[in-house]
Amino acid sequence: NIDKPAGMTSMDVVRRIKRASRQKRVGHGGTLDPMATGVIAVCMGQATRMMEYLINGTKGYRAEVELGIVTDTYDALGETTKTRDTSAVTIADIETAIAGFLGVIDQVPPMYSALKKQGKRLYELARAGIEVEREPRRVEIHSVELVEWTPPLVTARVGCGRGFYMRSLAHDLGQALECGGHLKSLVRLRSGPFKLEESVTLQELEELFADGTWTRRLHSADVVLGGLRAIIAGRRTQDLIRNGRPISVGVLDSPNDPNERCRAYTTDGRFIAIMRFDGPLRQWNPEKVFHPE
């Protein structure tokens, strides 16, 4: 659980940890823009197979939006394209506008993003001075709260799902208030089960790598699966699971729904697999098997 500093990409963090740890398999569970700080979960070894659960998990942010200034990147690193007066904006206007983003919405990604259009990254097209139409994407805001209004700065806390762009939210908030706006600063407070107050800085972690005590900051790979039911496998069943063999209902617990996923453990509490139920065949299939390292 890393507290990413400003000015680094998520892959910069991965490369530094890869060098310090000398691990071959290292990845991250959700990109943060270079200007943003806060939680980035880094996966190592077999835990890299858990990245999809982190990417698909919920995130929490504290965002500072500056009203009255529109930029081409939707954040403070971009070039100013418009400026407008914000003196008429009230706290009631902001609360009303913010509430309109709660729930499932269609969000247009920013041009300066890594999404592809006709085989090209959008940011590559943007840097070439080309703007293309972007299809809105269905995203979800679970919670949004106005923390502070100190004109022209709006500070808000946001809880959201996968694929949500905080820069687009800042831009769209400015549009809703008819004065424009951009994302001035961003802190990721939470990514799945990982919280900012429990994170470690890169410098602290590199010191732990140097003195050989870094493993005390590791989390078990299954920590990201808290939403899945846990089932216990006996010795013979464990062997079948490790060999990728399906397990019939009756040997393991019955599912709660036809496509349920669950966590499988040995009788002494070791995590061994993610299982997925096949409704038509009435059996549990090993989806991801984890072996002792």
C-alpha cells in the first residue's frame, strides 16, 4: 500500500519497487495521474493476478476543483483555454450541482487520457492538436460530499467505481455551474481495502528493502477478496483444486447464486484459489490457483 508522491506515474512507482525488491513480477492495481498523490496498491509475485480485483474495486478521493479556469487537460498541468467570473457562484449552487453527479452517470473521458481511438492513444492525438469525439462511458459515483467552499476552490470527497475520471468530474462540475473549472489537486484516500493512513512512502519502503525487513509491509493476496465468501477444502479436494480440476456440489458448499465466486482455503487457513461456480454443470471450477512460493 504505497503513498504515491506527486510528479511520478504509476509505472514509475512499479519500476522503483521492481528495482529495489528484485522481483520479476510487479504491477499496480489502478492508475493515478502524475499530479495526484495517495494510495496505489502494488502487487508482487502471484499477487499480480489480483490486479483486476483492485482495478474493479471502489476508490475514494479528495479533490480540489478550481472554478473559473478551464484547461485543455482538465487539470492544473494543462494550458488555460477559458477564464470566467465565479463571483455569482454560491455554496447552494455547488451542493445542487454536486448532487447531480451521484449514482450511475455517463461520463465523457478527457482528451488527455490513455484510452484509444482508432489505434491511437487520446493523449497522443491531443498533443498533435487533434480533438476527436469520445463516447460517454457508464460510471458510478457511490458518494460525493462537499467538504469546503473557499472561492474559487471547491473541495469534495468522492467515492466511485472503475473507470471514473476525476478530471472529467472537475470539468463537468464547472460546466454545470456555467463558470468552468479544472482539477487543481487530487489525493486518493482509498483503493479497495487499502487506506491512505495505513500506507508507506516509497522512501520508507526502499529503506525497508535495504535492511531486509520489507516483507512486514506485505499484505496477503486474498486481502482484496473480502467481498467473496470463504469455503474450506479438505486435503483431497485441495489436490484437485491445485490441479485445476472441477469440484462437484456436495464436496464444497452450495453456491449463493449461479455464477458465484468464492475464496478457497486449506483446513489450516492457507489461501489456495478463487473458485467460480458453473450453474449448468453444478460444479465449482478453479479460476485462479495460488501455489506456495
